[in-house]
Amino acid sequence: MITASVYPRQLEPKTWQQELAEAITSPEELAHALHLARGTFQDAQGAGRRFRLRVPRSFVARMRPGDPQDPLLRQVLPTPQELADEPEYVDDPVGERTALRAPALLQKYRGRALLIATEACAVHCRYCFRREFPYAEQHGGDAPRFGEALAEIARDDSLEEVILSGGDPLSLSNARLESLTRALAAIPHVRRIRVHTRQPVVLPSRVDDGLLRWLRGCTVPMVVVLHINHPNELDAELASACARLRATGITLLNQSVLLAGINDDVEVLSLLSRRLFDAGVLPYYLHALDRVRGAAHFAVADEQAQALAGQLAARLPGYLVPRLVREVAGASAKVALPPAL
């Protein structure tokens, strides 16, 4: 007779799709996961109805249990401050609607265009400058919506670089990503593809074998720009995902947003740059907050931001100091904010 094993069967690790489907979407669930008192986030409901909460459990696992002021938590938790009416904070803070050249295709700067690959995102960051972007107007969620955008890129031989953004482009399946980049690589004047993503940060399992095959198989140089704001986001699992990404031969950069009460501190920013470098990621940009409606409470005054940039420059080698910039609607490039030295 065959007896049952006394050892429990090893469970297969969850796929990134499964983890995404199990993301936390209610303040009550988030409070429970962080061992906070029931009702701690009761005042989050109003802002959550305007722009709903969404955060993967793998990101929540990096938050400090019992701490409602955790810097990772504050990036994703709706608060009543989002409902305040601030005249300078609008639904299109960087002028994207006037920059549309075709459905899902924007061009603000010479030589490069941005393709809105999807509206889906694994995490809803409360300061997101596209939180009110009219995704539904970009021909819905089916692949044919890229046809006009690809044709427009092919017609304009001044476009050397295409940026995949969203939402988060890595919300697409590996097959969809491969199909899209194959079409872009077939356009002779497209010399680089850049991917802006937060998905590997909040969901490291997204860096699966299929994604790595896609990156290795791309026939034009690929740049992946991560979005990491605080050193606590860089745990061992994310560092491992970064190592796997780098092994494909891509260039790996990071951009952060300067956020009041989260990373507006020279010690925090210095540690972030060091941890990024340890993970093989170069700091790229430190963005002044885009003035999107609902995000005014995250703003850091320019004078303070420039002082922080100066302090960073005084203590770190130049390659670890991200450029402090602001995106201005209608400008021909990002506007640099010079550090106060």
C-alpha cells in the first residue's frame, strides 16, 4: 500500500498575473494587512472613489507594519487632502492632450514620441500625473489601436526613439510586447525603444522568463526606466529582478518624483542613489511634482528641492546624482532646476 507523504506538497510560486489579480483595492484590507486598527483609513473612502486604491501585496510587504506614516504606504493611500481644490493643480498638468499626434501617440520633444501602450497599471500612485488622462479616447484596449500610431511614426523619419508608457506597458502580455516592439523595430529610423515602468518595482514577479526573452530578442537598443522613490522599495527581490533585467543587455535607469514627507530628505535620497547603484541601476531624473489635481499635498518648494539637489551633489559622485527637472507644458525639453551649491 502506498501511503501519503507526511511532507506538504511544494506550492508553485504565483505568476505575476495571479499576484496582480490579488492586489489590495480597499483601505480596510490594507489596514488589516499592515496590522493597523480597523477604521485607521476610514477617511480614505472619498478620495478612493475619485481615484481608487490599488497596490500589489508584494509592495505592501515592504511597508512597516503598524506605521500609518510609512513612506511606501503614503504613496498609495488615498487621503482627504486629494479632494482639496487647488487652482494651479489641474487634470492635464504637462499639456499631453495638446501633444497627441494620433490615438495613443504623443510628441512633446524633438526626435522622440511616446506611445500610451495601455491604461492598466499594477499600482495607483496618488501623485500620478495621468490619473485623469482620457484613456478611453485612445481607441480602447485592443491591439488595432496602435495601427494609426505606428503609421504616424513610420511617416516621420525625425523620430529616432519611441517611449512605451501608460498606465504601465509591462501590464501587457509578453506576446503583445513582442508584437509591438517588432513592429517598431521594423521602422528603419527607430533607433531606440525606451520603456517607462513601475511594474517590476511593485511586482518583481513580472520579470519572468518570457519578459527576459522579449528583452533579449529586441533588435534595437532598449532602455528600461524604473520608477523608485524611496530606498525601502529596493529589497532583495527587486534587486534580483534588476540583475535579471541587466543580464539581457539593456540599459537600466531610474527616475523618482520628489514627494513631501516621503523622500524630501538628503539622507533618504543619498541612500536611494547608493542602493540603486548597488542594484545596477543609474539614477536618471528627480522630478519636481507635476501639478495634477489631487496631489498638491506632495509638493516640495523649488527652493527646498534645489537645496536638496545641492546637498546631494556635495556628498555623492556625479553619476549618482539624478538631474532635478520639471516638465512644463509646451516647453521643448524638460526644464532643469539648478542645484543650490
